[in-house]
Amino acid sequence: MTSTPGDEPLRIELDVDPDDAGEPGDPGDAVHPGAPPASGTGDGPGPWRARLSRRRVAMAGGGLVLAAAAALGSEALRDQAQEAQLRTAPGGVLSLAEPLAETWSRGLAFGEAVRLPEALAVVDDGDLLALDPVTGEPVWSVPVGDGSWCGPSGYQQGAVVEVLVCLTPEPGAEDGWYDGSAGSGVLSAVTSGGELLGTSAVAAGERVAVGPEGTVVRLARVGPSPEGPGCAEDGCVEGGLVVRGRDLQIRVEDVGTGEPRWTEVVPFDPGETEVSSCLELTETGMVPDPGAVTAWAEGPALTVVGCGVRVGFTAAGERLDTDQWRGVEPLGDGYLVRGVLRDVVVGRDGSRRELPGRLMVPLATDGTVPDVLFVDLGSEVRAEDDAGRELWTAQMISDRVLVLAGGVALMDDGAGNVTALDVGTGEDLWASTRLEAVAGLDLTAWAPTIEQAFTDGRRALVTMRGVPSESGVLVFSVVVDLRTGEVVWKDSRVGWETLVAVDGHLVVMSEGGIAGLG
């Protein structure tokens, strides 16, 4: 900090390094980035640092007051920026310093929810509600009808929906709907702000699914029906297995306007007729069905899987699937194609880069995403940049990255053992074997894996499920300091199903209800 006295207006130059901010109340160091490096005693190489002496304080006078105010203002701006990042980050929570307790609760007949930018959408008594995660009160309400189901499905930690699509069966047609896949009804498109964009009709027996970005996916078998023993309209079954089938037409429409986005016909592939893809649920159980098909959206990525078909698309209808792939999902501004042995990163411009192994996408981050990818090589973890250049390689077995925050990557081997790595160097910071033992689980009866993870940037919350009993299922929670591994707090609750981070706050979904945590 420098000040210029005299007749000229007071000028203050302030440089705040977040790493040197310290805890509230720490006077910190005055930093002048243009000063020469320290020599002899002092803080070592780097920007010159000098604490203000009492003499300098007396000379600075009112300038110090303004400097202190500026420092506080800069720290407040930094805190606001960090808070904004946590609110939108997958698994981001404003604070995990204290144990969680229920602050509100609400009963629901259908325990499904969709994560919005600042609320959680649920269907209750025929209304689509956006619930404030802090109070549980509805922010807005849109009538959609009894029996409605809204999506895209699920409430993955990283999936934030801007346009919801609700499927509402017509009265008396409820039995024709299974996960919203068939039956007559109405589709409604609603924005995350509660605006009804429009509606579309669903014909009886039509197969539909919620698509990406406010669309509906209409699925229909097309082409001539095969003939011969064991053949029906959509294909032929021999010995309980599907051997022939019809092509599949995929038509994606904007629900709000009814305008088609794109259409593609996928030929029937005899190599995609494994039993699990060619079964249909009926009143008598699971039976072979050459026409079986389903689709789901995750962010802008669309996956269609069925009897004789397995394909992936971008929201614009561009094919993402490869010869050997297991699914597609969003990744930053692009897509990730999951392979059998190696994953492929696809950019928005269509560029493709094959990774040397399986990409581990963090379950939770603090919103500050470094230019580093973590690739599982089996007995090693490789960190590389966006161009594929190796940053470092660590000898370890890791199943996934639980948390990426504060320059720390918290790795999980899939058996409850976690290791914290320095993102910049790959060096071990700390490790904990059998984290469920820390949580207080009885390892003689149960050896569960970590299910979910959240972070406030300094700490990590992980959850594990205990042994089912007459009183219900215990969900164990452990919060650890990311840098040191110190256990901050731990808890166990009965009946919790899934935790959801919404706008920096935690909400828990349980059987028959939803509750806010704080």
C-alpha cells in the first residue's frame, strides 16, 4: 500500500493476495508487487513484504483508515465471488463448519425432484412447485395436473435445469405410463422462473421421453415389419431372444413451440439385442419386446438405448457414440463419451480427443475448476491439461474424485479409503483408511462405499449408507478438512435417501418427503 500526501488527492494502491488473507482479524502483510525481492531476513523469494511500523502508521494517518476500508471491501468482494461460485458448483455448499439439522420439511406423495438454478422443483398435488432451499416455501407454482412427472429425471449434483418438461397422463390413462414412456397425455414446458412456455399432446401408446433443453423425444419404430415364425409388428423372437427388428425414428421437438429440432432414423443393429435391452415390463412381468426403447437426457447430452439400438447425441442432433462406448454426459462446454477402456472428450466444435484411460469427473467442486483432468490408468492416476500434456502421475488406485476444491483433489478407491492430493504437484497431503470406521459404522456387518460428496471449499462432506434395519436405513455423514484430513464433525440419520445441493444449501430427499438442512 502506498499513499501520496500533500495537495494532490489521496491515492491508494492495494493488492490483495487471497492466499495471504488469513483468518478474519489477521492484520496480514502489505504487499507491493513492484518492489525488489527480499534478501537476508524476511519472507523469502517473491513479492516484497513489509509490515507497517508504528512510525509509518502515524505518518499515514487517514490514509491507513481508507486502506483498511479498501482491504475489507476487497475481502468482501472476494468472499462474494467465492460464494457465487459455490452456489452454482456441483455439490457446492456455503458452509459445512457445523453439523446439519433439519430446518424445514414437507411431505410429498412422489419423491422426485429437479435441481433449478436457485430452487428445487417438485410435483405436489398436481402443481409444479419451485421450493426455496432455505425456507421450503414455494417461490412459484404452475398447475400441471395429477400424476405429473417432470424432468429431465433425477437431481444429479451437477445437473441444473433451465427448462423443465412435465408429462401429464390424461384421466384414465395412468396405467399406460411407465416412467412417462407411453400413454396419452399432455407435455408442458416450464422455465426455471415459472413461466409456462407451451404444451404438446402425446398420443395413446406413443413412446416419449424428456429431452435436453426443453424438448421431447418421440420414439417410433419404422420400416416394414419382418415376417416368419415368432415375428410380430416390431420384430421376431426365437427361444426367448430377439433376432430381428425394425429401425428406430428419433424425433426431437421443442415442447414450447411444437417445432421439430431434428430427426434421425437409426437402423436396427443385431449386435445390440442383449436381453436387458429387449425386455418390456408388462402386467405379467418382463417379456421379450423387439420394440423396447428408452431415452434420457443429462444436460445437453441425449442417450437412446433399446432393442437393436444404442446411440448418443448432442442437443443439436450430432452423433456422439463410438464403436465401443457406454454412454455420453456433459463435460464443461463439451461432452464426455464413456468408452469400455478409454473415454473420449468431445468439444463443442466437434473436436475429439481420446484419453489414455477413464476420466474421473469430481462429484463436488468449489466452482474454481483448474485446467486439469484426472485419468484413471488402473494402478496410476494421471493429471493432464486440456491439450493432453501430462502434469504429473501418482502411483495409486482410485475409483473416482470425490471433491476438487481449494487446490486439493480428494480421491476414493471405492472401498472407503480416501487420499487427498495436491492438485499442483500430485503429492499426498493425507490419507484415511476405512473412512466408514471413522463415521462409526459396524464394519463386521457392513462395508459400504461412499455415496455422495459435497464441499464448501475448505471442507468435504461424504455420506455412506449403513445396514438396513427395522428402524430404517442409517446414513452416516463425515466432514473432514481438505488440507489436513481432520474430522470436523460426524453424524448419522435414519431415513435420509439423497442429499441435494441447491444454490449453496443442502436439501435431503427421503421416502415420502423433503427437508432443508442448515
